[in-house]
Amino acid sequence: MHQLMVQAATESANPLAPNWWEVLVTAVGFAILLFIAVKYVVPAFEKTFAARAEAIEGGIAKAEKAQAEASAALEEYKQQLVDARTEANRIREEARAEGAQILAELKERAAAEAARITEQAHVQIEAERQHALVSLRSEVGSMATTLAGRIVGEALDDDARASRVVDRFLADLEAQNAGAAK
């Protein structure tokens, strides 16, 4: 039996030679699969690929647009910052100038008030001086008249004569003071 199997196996076809029916069935199956893939699967892949490519390109375009908007907004904010700093500097300078002006006005008012008070004090001092001088003259005059009356031995009741004596006495005192001051 063993020999029979070997003989049957040797009589059969060469194992390396293809079976043409199998090749034909495989080729037809491959053609059908290829047709289905080309007709239905590849367009679906192409559609998905196109959608993804479009989404990526749209995303890139959106990103570029957003980047451009962000750059424009950054430039606008920088400009606003520069404008704000310029405005702040201007306001600060105006405040300094206004402060200096207010300070100058206050100094001027204070100087005017001081001058007014000084002038008023001078006027009041002069009035008090005049009052003291008048009071002193009358008191010195009456004392001098009384003293002169005692020395001379006669009463100096005549107002004109008493006034002349007082004036002469005060003139002599002023002359003595002026000579002592020199």
C-alpha cells in the first residue's frame, strides 16, 4: 500500500505548478474586492481625507487669523498704553504747574496779608505813639508849668504862656537827645 500511495502521488500533478481553476477563482475574487474597494471604500477614504485636510487648513487659517487679530490687539493695547502714559504724564505736569500756580498765589496772598497786617500795625503804633505823645505833652506841660511856677514863685495860669514854656522845654529835651545820639 505504501507503494501505491507513492505511485499515486507521483502520477499527480507537479506540486509547484499552479492549479488554473484556483488561480481563476482567486483572480475573480480579487477583482470583485478591488472593484468594491475602488467604488466604495476609496471614495469614502478620499472624502474623509479631504474633510480632514480642509479642517486642518481651516484650522491653520483660523489660527493665522487669530494670530493676526491677537497681534493687532497687542499693538492696539501697546498704543493705548503709550497714550495712557502720555496722558498721565500730561496730567502730572498740569498738576505740577497748577500746584506751583496755587503755591505762588498763596505766597502772594500771604505776602499781601502780611503787608496789610504790618501796615495796620504801623498805623496803630503811630496812632498810639501820637496819643502817647499828646498825653505826655499835656502831662509834662502841666508838671513843667507847676514846677516852673514853684521855681519862679508865680503862677503860670496863662495857657499861652504855659504852652510856650512847655514847647521850649520839649525843644531843649529833643536837642539834648539829638546831641547825645550823635
